[in-house]
Amino acid sequence: MVIVVDGRPGHEKQSFGIVQSLGKRISVKTTIIDISKRDFGGQVLSYIKLLFSFGSYDFSLPENADLVIGTGTRTHSTVLNIKKHFQIPAITCMTPGRHLRHLFDICFVPEHDGSRKRDNYFFTCGAPNNCVDKKQHQEKKGLILLGGVDDNSHTWDSNVIGKKIAQIISREKDINWVISSSPRTPQVTIERMKNITNNADNVLFFDYKDTHKGWIEKQYKECATVWVTSDSISMLYEALSSGCRVNMIQMPWKKNSGKFKRNEDLLIEKSLVTPFSSWEREEVKQPVLSHLNEAQRCADYILLTCWPKN
């Protein structure tokens, strides 16, 4: 199996999560093609090769392959070139561009994307990932994950976020909290979190830049309760897949028809998360979710639809 990666951890977690889940059912040997350092010219050449089938590859291929998978727009031309070279099924974890979507054998599409049904679409509850429930949660440990600024989707107010987090920590004093930033978290929010940490005995703050690979997965494994700002879709589903009790700090959206608002509404409608508004009013329902594992569901669908043909 060939995995095409673009250097973006969120994309790679989706592809590797599915491949790891395939490995629980069958023996899988993988070859990784890394295009993260490919420049614009190289990307254009990749598309030209897809259209006209000429020129050599800028990477080494294995002697043979059964499947190829890649997540992220930059991977698509390479995935489809490899499909054409080996005559094998091609898979992606997203809604591809209109001009390419018919070329993929399977597109694992999150339902919050709002895409219309197609024969090669398989809808998922959020994006698949590499997190699983290890059954090692500790009730006295909690995690708070911060998204940040995105001018296109929502308004980020550090004061409002800070007040809500201070309220959570103040009410749930029996939990030892870990707070973590993300690449989009503004410095003013980080300073606010550090101030909260300095004034509470049960809180630690970690800047994402100071954490190592696998750190967040370790937190998911240990923390029974997780709060996530609703702009962080990937972290919401990672926490859910890890079997955590997930709470959500809602964002003021600029578009009520966008995928972020759709995702927020879907999670609340399915009772998969507790929104801050309900928690604040102490109207907390027991989440229905306990065994979300979309990576395994995707892997099983691959085995059902692609593997027999190959």
C-alpha cells in the first residue's frame, strides 16, 4: 500500500489511522511518498503528468502496490498518478476538487462537509484519525484544547475564552487540568492561559510548540474529561475517538451555513458532546458516544469494496 503525505499532521493522522486499522484485519506493507517539500513548479508538473501521462516521477515507487491513499489537496495528483501507474484503487479522506472527485475509487467525506451523495463517497462522523480508546482514563484528569484565529469562519475573543475556562476550572476544582494551545492560538490568549495557570493549583499550561510528537495522544488516553473550542474539528473527533467525555466551547460563527457551524450542530444534535451553554446551566446529559472509531469503519469499507477486486 502506498501512502502519500504532505507534511500536515492532521492530514497524515487520517491516512495513517485508516492504514493502522487495516493492519488489524490483514497484513499491510506500506511505502510512504512524501511530497511536503515539493514546490509550486513540481506540483504543476504532477498535474501535467496526470493529464498527459509523460515524464518521470520525482519519487521512488515500489515494485507493486494494491492501494494508494492520500489526504490533502496537494496529494491528489500524486495519488492519481500512482493509481494510473499500478492500475489500483485510489482513496482520499476529504471532498476532492470537482475536476478530480470522479477519479477516486473512495472518498471518505465527513458528513459536516455538506457534500451531496455520490457513488464513490463514504460519509463519516468527522474525519478518521489514529486515536483509539485505551480504557485508561483517569477521572481526576482533564484537558482543555484551544483553537484560535480564523478570520474566515469565526470571531475569536480571548477575554471571552479566558472567562469561560476560568469558570470551568473554578467549578471543577477536583480535576487536575492541562491546557494546550494550537498553531492558531493568538499570543494574547496564551498569556491569558498562563495567568490562569499562575493563579490555580490544579492547572498546567503547555504551548503546543513545546510538546513532542505523541503528547496529545497521551493526554487523550489519560484525561477522562476534555474541553475543545468548536473551531478545532480535528481535536473534537480525536477526543471522541479516544473515548473521552467531550465538552465544547462554542464559537460565534460568521456563517451559519458553513461546515464549522454544521459540525457544531451535528455533535450537539447527536448528543456526542456537551456544549458550554448547557454545562453552564447545569443541563448536562450523559453523552451517547463511547465507541467512535471511524478509521476502523473506513478500513472495513475498503476491505469490503476494494480488496476483493485486487
